[in-house]
Amino acid sequence: MNDKKSLEIIVSGKVQGVGFRFSTKKEADKLNLNGFVTNLSNGNVLINVSGTDSVVDKFINIIKQSPTPFGHVNNIEIKNIENLKTTGFMIK
């Protein structure tokens, strides 16, 4: 059985106004992950994601490379959070 995990990811860099949230949702949907992505007022992007360990790790690698060619990720902070109770992945 695959273990599930829920993470909070804060992404900094050129991540607003470049289609980052849309592309993040597209990748999350492809991987059947749950959670959301939203812009923060300081220019960063917040992602809460939940899924099986290996799939979430794959998602993180996609995010690190920037899911959109117009964006650029400088830094990514990851911390464990309580299991998300959401179904599907949305843009907030």
C-alpha cells in the first residue's frame, strides 16, 4: 500500500503573472493529486498538495523546474501538514 502525504509548498521566483497556477493545476490533475494553488501577496505561490508519496515527489520535481516555460523558480520551501480533506485540485 502506498503511503499518503500532505505538504505545504511555498514557491518563490518568477511565479506570478506567468501562468504558474494554471500549469500547476494541469500537472496536479494529470497526477490525480488533491489540493490547491494560490498567489500570495508577497509574490510567492502557495501550494497545498496531497497524494501518495511517490506521486507527490514527482509533482515536486515538476514544480522545481517550473511547470510553465514563462516562470522561474528560485526557491521552494516544503513542510508537512495535516492530511487535506479536499478532492480534486483547484486554483484559489
